[in-house]
Amino acid sequence: MKKDLHPSNYRFVVFKDMSNDYQFLTKSCVETKETIKLEDGNEYPLYKLEISHTSHPFYTGKMKLVDTAGRIDKFKTRYAKK
């Protein structure tokens, strides 16, 4: 196997779904700027997600529209002229 092929900076990271505040802890090498303190008293890097399995319509069975940064408004104004 090739040397130095895989990243070496794996650590525990908290992923947080911003639409429903669901969070889970797993190992990752994703770059983060924020940290969060969990119930266990430890501080972990935080990565914010727009959608996860707890808020995605495929997994929940509910159609929920997540409008981030006004994407729907941008679409309507772009195609309102046509």
C-alpha cells in the first residue's frame, strides 16, 4: 500500500443538523473553525450540516422544505420575468 495515502488527522468531530439541532459524534478529518462542548464535558470540533438523516424527506417520510439563504426567493426573482 502507498505511504501517506490516507489523511493522518482523524479525530472526533460533532456534526450538527442546523434544521433540527440533532448532533452526532464520529471520527472525521473535516476542517472546522468552531467547537462545541458536549454532555460528557469534552470539547470537540463542530461541523454544521444543513440536512441529515433526521431532517431529510426520504428518511422522515415527511415533505419539509428547507430554504437556506433564500434559494426559493432567488429562483422566483430570476424567473419572474419569463
